[in-house]
Amino acid sequence: MGGAIKVQDYSNVTVKDCNFTQNEAAQGGAIGVHGEWNAKATVIVDNCNFTENQASVYGGAIAAANNDGCYAGLTVKDSTF
């Protein structure tokens, strides 16, 4: 999960003014966000560009996955895909 960045369990991450190009993963070609075992993981993506990222399962650019009792938060603003 997350070809360039993987955010998991109790993490709070802000990604700003970045370019993500030609990243690959099964889930979330560029960024993967995943909460596990009642652990919250959140990401804010601000003013980023996503170009030619791909995923073999889901989330070509970004994937935010929730499991039972888990939370993955994602906010995207002023970004291009």
C-alpha cells in the first residue's frame, strides 16, 4: 500500500506542494492510508500533482482503507489528478 507514502496507525500527516509521478502499488499508487485495530490514521493532501500513478487493486493515486473498528481519514484540496 502506498507506492511513495504509506500512512498507518495513529499517524497524522500533511503532504503539501508535492509532485507524485509514476508511482505503483497494489493499493494507493502514490499514497496509502490505513487504520488498524482502532488506530486512526489521517492525511491532508494540499496543492499536490498526481501524474501516471497506478494501482493493481484500487486507488490509482490515493487509497484510504478502513477495516472493522478502524479509521482512515483523508482530505484533499487544491490538487490535480
